[in-house]
Amino acid sequence: MTVPIYQKIVELIREEIRNQAPNTPILSERELEKKYNASRMTVRKALDLLVEEGVLYRVQNVGTFVADSKLHKKTDKHALNSFDLQCDYKIIYFDVKDENREVAQKLEISTHDQFVRIVRLNLQNGQPESLDQIYIVRLMIDDSVMNNILNILEFSAKIETGSVNQVFVPMIVPVKFANLLNVKINTPIICIQSKINTKNGRIYAYIESYLNPDRKSIEITI
């Protein structure tokens, strides 16, 4: 069976960066096109696959870089378990908002619809392990629990009757969260982007979980 060109490029890049230090920039897409005599679409498909695997990460308007190998091993434990924490946590932010086009698109609601935003710092032995930025559709939260944040953060019933979709995204730690996670600015991390869906297929919550690479060794099954 013929191996697709993009898959050959994936393996060539994987071999070339095997011994390179984390955060080392790789060639631009244009340079890779010339090097492998391939189309931009083929090169981009290969890079997208390596980014999805956590082998590479992108910085918008800057370039593509080698990810830290300790950020991608095998079989994740954080993913579903992150919704029912066994560790301590602090609520950094809690509010009801609207008129945010980006969040509205993620929750598939109108920009005029309200959503709850919660920022939660998760601690293990007093040290920051991860940070969750949580968005929940306000209309799906019963008024009787709006004053009890513990009930709002109880996702088990929603998961049991619905579903969860997750994407693992290598990235640079957002500047606004670097200090909270106790990591240096420009540190490569993994962000787990989760969507909790109701049994009817509607999005109940969208969660961005930023993992502290010094505290959380994430494993991803490919």
C-alpha cells in the first residue's frame, strides 16, 4: 500500500527533530514545501498531525516549534477525571456575562445569551497543578443552584446522560495565567479543550484546562 506523501513528511520531520531541544523552531511551511517538493496543503496537513500529537506547537504569527516530550506520553488520566476533582482548588473568578462573540461560538449560543464564567485553580499539596477556565450556558443552570458554586461545578450527571468531546492543544501558557500556575512566560503547556454535551446534543459547558507541565504529566493515547 502506498504511503501518503503527508505521512512520509510526518515521519521525516519526526526523525529530524528527535534530538532537538524543546522550543527549537522548525522550518517555515514555505521552506518545507521546497525541501520536500510538496504542496502547501500537504505540508500543512503533516504539521497539523504533529501538532495534534503534541510533537510540535504553534505560536500565532511567530512559527512552529518542537514541543517538550514530557508533555505527551500515553493514556490520559486528567481528561474526564478533571471534572470531579480529588484535589483542593480556589475559585479565582466567577461572573455571569454576555456579548462575547468568541465564547458564544464555542457554546453555540447567541451573543445576547448569558453564560457563566468560572476560573478555577487546582492545587495538589498547596501547589498549582492546573487551571480551568469554565464557560456554562446560563439558561441551562437552574436558578436554585446559582448561589451554590459547588453545585454548578458538579458535572457528573451531565456527563453520565450526555457526552464529552476533548481536544489536546499544545500551546504557550497564556500570559494572564502564567503567574497563577507558577510557570514562566512562554512556557509550552498542554491545554485540554472540553465540550460537555447534553443528551440532546446541545453544549452545556466549554472548559479550557491548562496543565502545569512541572506538576502534571499528561499522557495522550493516539
